[in-house]
Amino acid sequence: MNLRGRNKVSPEFSMSSMTDIVFLLLVFFLLTSPQITPEALDLILPKAKGKTTNVQNVSVSINKELQIYVDKERVTTSNLEQTLKSRLSGVEDPTIILRAEEGVPIEKAVNVMDIANRNKYKIVLAVRPNEN
């Protein structure tokens, strides 16, 4: 008398379907990730402990009273873009150093960054070194 069953179940686990699913998820995330991240301004942020290697063409400073200075000359918000254009015309690889004092609303700094982005200027945000 033969009591063995005809259907044998293999105790091995097949990884092929699992790898197919992982591969499809990988492809999905690779295709959708550029659409998720919005395009941002290209900023060069210096390390707090080091010095910047870029050549400084123009310095834009904003103090707590929201007064804007290009180098040491005070300018109005409406004349800022024109002043930067005249100072950086003919300069190869123009760079702006943005020095915003603590407590300055972010809108004022973003305004300078927007001007730099429109005119294809590099912008470096100046920071205070870490004091350990």
C-alpha cells in the first residue's frame, strides 16, 4: 500500500517574484523623483569653519533696519538690480556675497537671491563661524 501523496510541496522559497517587485519599485522611484523635487536657486553655501574660495566681485549687506548696501554704498530696493548689473557688467563668473544680519526677514534675502538667479550671478551666503 502506497500512502504518499502525489503533490509534493517544495520547502524552498523562490526569490524571483520578490526581485521583480523590488526592481519595479526602483524604476518607479527613479522616474518620479525628478518631478517631486522643485527646482531651487543654485546657492553656494560656504562651510562655517572654512573660507570661501570664490572671488568676491560685489558684497550685498542687509542690516536689521532693512537698509541695503552694495559694498559700502547704500541703495534702495528698487535700484538694487540696476546697481548690481552695472557693477558686474563685463565681469567673468560674477559672484555676489550676501551678508544678512540676524533677524532680517527671509523675504529680503530671497529678493537678492532672485535678482542673482535672473541675471545668472553666483551667490554666496556669508555665515558666522561656529564657536565650539
